[in-house]
Amino acid sequence: MAYRYSPAIEKLVQALAKLPGIGRKTAQRLAFFILDHRDVGMTLSDAIREACDSVHLCSSCCNLTEEDPCYICRSTARDTTKICVVENPSDIAAMERIHDYNGLYHVLHGVISPMHDIGPENIKLRELLQRLQAHSEVEEIILATNPTVEGEATALYIARLLKPSGIRTTRIAHGIPMGASLEYADEVTLARAFENRREL
């Protein structure tokens, strides 16, 4: 007969297993760590509750924030003529690390994916269009969705949608990452690298 955890432990394991990248075994390890270190568990619980209570979407860019609008939208040092469209709030952190972009952002909170029943109405696309109507100073939309089938489809959909507006729509380049070997690159990545080549 298989060993069973108590209902409370099983509930904790199942909750942890719902996190991305966490399988059942990792969830079990985390659950037992939390129960062995109650102070860590309580601190984690308080931090999760506080974040869930105080963090919401920026009314302008849909980024996660405690203040509305978020600090990027509030900044007077930002170039308001450019908006970089990303899939998730974590993508903004990645873009900000390069220190080369000084415009604004818009977070879609997902991508169009018919296989998962996610259409344009299920992401923050309407909010982007409303924002563009309210801010005529926007000259360029930079599409920075991930180089996946869904990311590409979403970028193309947005580009077609914005074409009549006259706003310049660009796509970030994709290709061979630094330090990678050509022999391990797939055909799509190699094709993108050739498309986005530039003169030296």
C-alpha cells in the first residue's frame, strides 16, 4: 500500500506543483523544507499575501506595479514616442538590463494561441489600441514578443492591425545567440540570422 501524506501536506504539495517549472518531486522537497523551516514558510506566506494584495496592473502599460501609473510611465526622462510591446512583465526587466532602450512599454500578458483558445481579446491588445488613440505622440511600436510560433503570429497580427494608423511598426531581430555554435542552430534561427544580417 502506497504511503499517503496528510491532507494538509498533500494540499501544499499540489499548490507548489502548480508553479511553472515545479514538478511533483520538487514540490514535495519544497513542502518538507517549508515545514522543517516554519519561519521561512511564514515569511514566504506573508510576502505572497502582501504582493497579491498590493500589486496590480498599471492603467497605462499593464505592467505589474504598486503605484498607478508605474514608475516607468511616470518618468519624465522616457521617450514617449516609442512603445516596446512585450509578452510578460518579466520581459521588461530583461529589456531594462541592456540600458539601450529609453522608451515606454506595453505588456500583453500572453500571446495569441488558437491551440490554447487564446485570441486577441484575451490579451491586453485592446488596451494598447486605446492607448495609441489617446497618445498621438507615439511614432514607433517595437514588437518584442518571443521568437516562438505564437510570438511571431502575435507580432504579425499587431503589425497588420497598426498598418492603417501610419505608426512605424518594427520587430526586434532574432538570430544566433552569442557563444552558440552554428551546427546546433535550427533552420528557423539560421534563416532569421540571415534575414537580420547587417553591414560591418
